[in-house]
Amino acid sequence: MRLRMPTAEPRETQEPLDAPNGKGGRDVGRDPFFDNAKFLLIVLVALGHSWEQIVYGTHALQSVHTLIYTFHMPAFILLCGYFSQRFTGRPDQVRRLVEGVLLPYLFFELAYSATNSAVRDEPFAFTPTEPTYLCWFLIALFLWRLSTPVWRAIRWPVPMAAALSLAAGLTTTHYDLALPRVLMFLPWFVLGLNLRPEHFALLRTRMARRCGVPALLCAGAASYLWIPAPDEHWLSMDTGYTDLDVGWPQYLAVRIGIFAVSAVLVAAFFACVPRRRTVFTALGAATMYPYLLHGLLIRAGEAAGLYPVLKDLGVLGQVLLTVGVVTAVFLLSTPPVRKVFRRVVEPRLPRSLVPTGERSP
């Protein structure tokens, strides 16, 4: 059976939270498969965050929510690792990392801290070392990317990262810089660093596509029938075994089981991703925008008292919220929105801080 190889090698510019090239039009160097995957994943991220507002007490929706959380962040982080393969720590790469990840983290950490204070009547506190809401992923990505040369320099990087991930749950790890999630999700980033185009080619075969949908459906059925529902902290990877109220042998067994199930579902997801250009392919090149902005819409919905109303509507409310979220992700990825928010989503270091030889005209 002939495998269709991906059309693009990993590039520094094509990563899950990358920004468009600012010129519009079609980037012929991009592989539609990856942009399609990124857009679908950012839709799942936004749906997961939105459904959290109404999910409890709705068994079917909670089952889908659990299913999504089993694979969507591992898949997203794996792509981050895949497109970090050329990061060697050169000064220009570090500068782009600061501009593309660290500066947006600081801007939106401030924005979400202020929003939480206004919407939830909490005291305002800007604490960059303690990420707020969805900002944890940015600081995690910053640290993962910086660690890339280390993982490229050692033998057996994936097993080493997996061991470190498991060990993180056996100790008391403070949440400074989202360290529990940084360590517990680390194997997916390191796995992405070690994947090659031929690995993704295996998921583009007809057989893989035929297996992908049934695998996701079976997992959804298992999630629906799993009673009681699993503690969400098992999947959010932010809690050690003592806070989960289990012994360390049980903790290790469950975590290893979650790794295995997530790996199968990540593969199933990629097998279902369209390989050709679609109506949303171009939007997959700008996933930073919907990722950072959709949380502000969720907080606005909280302030407006939207979610109790939607929950009272039952299934109709769930459908309306789902359609609204998908529509919002589409809109937040469009050029007009990107133009408005470019300065905070894609900030640039002041010219005075950039070495003379590296300044853009």
C-alpha cells in the first residue's frame, strides 16, 4: 500500500499557535493537513471551555466533554513539538519566541486577571508566575520550546519525558508557571519533537481513516457509559496523587492508562483530519487569535448571565452554545479581527531591544 507523504517538513512558521504572514493569500509552503488539524483542535478547545459553563448535570454533554479532554490538548501539544524541531536556541529564534509567546502571555495574563476581577467580583491581582485560565498554555509552550535543545541532545527522550511526567504527580509541585501541567503534558511535546512526516503519512492511509471514526465513536460510548464520571483533574493534568485521593500505585496505573488511551485517540483524530484544502484551512494559520480571544467571550457570557439561560433550555441550549462557539472561532480567525488585535497577539519587541543587525526595516 502506497503512503501519501506530507507535503511539508516541520517549519518554524507553521506551528499550532502561529500567526499569519500578514500578506494574506495562500501560503503554498504550508501543508493543508496541519492547518486543518490546528483549526479543528482550536474549535475543540473553545468548545471544551464553553461547555464547562453548562456541562454539569448533563450526562451526554459531559461524556463528549470528557472525550474531547482525553485527546485535544495532547494532540495540540504534539503539533507544538513537531513544529519545534528546528528550534536550536539561536538568538533570533529566542527573540521570535519571546515576541510570539511570552509577550502575548503577559498581555493576556493582565487581560484575564482584569476580566476575572470584573466578572467574578474578585480582587484584582496580576501575578505572571501564576497563569490565569487558558494562559497556562502559553507559558508552558515557552518553557517547552526553550527545552527543545535538551531533548534533542539526550538518548530516549520520550521515555525520559514520560518518567518525568509520572514523577511530577508523585510529588508536591507548586502551580508557579503552571509547572504541574508543564511537566505532566511534557511527553506529548517531546513525542512531537521526534515524529517525522512518514509517521503522519501512516495516519493518512485509507485504512487509518476507516479506523479513526469508529475509534472515536467507541471512546465516546465508553465515556457515556463510564459511571461515575472520572475526576476532571486526571485529564487536566494539574494535580498530584495526594490531591486525587488515591495511592501512588493506583495513580501510576491510571496515568499510564490515560497515556495509552490518549495516544489511540490522538491517532484517530489525525486520521480523520481532511488532507486537502477546506473552507477553514486558511484559518488554521491563525490559531493564536481564537485561542487567546475566545476566553474573553466566555467571560462576557458569564457577565451577561448567558449560561444559566442556556442550561435551562436543555438540549436546545447546548446546540445554540455549540453553534455559537464554532461561529465565534471562525470569526476570531478572520483577517478583520486579526488586524484589530494584531498588536497584542503579535507584538514586537521595541527596536531599542533588538540587536542592530537583526532589526527589520
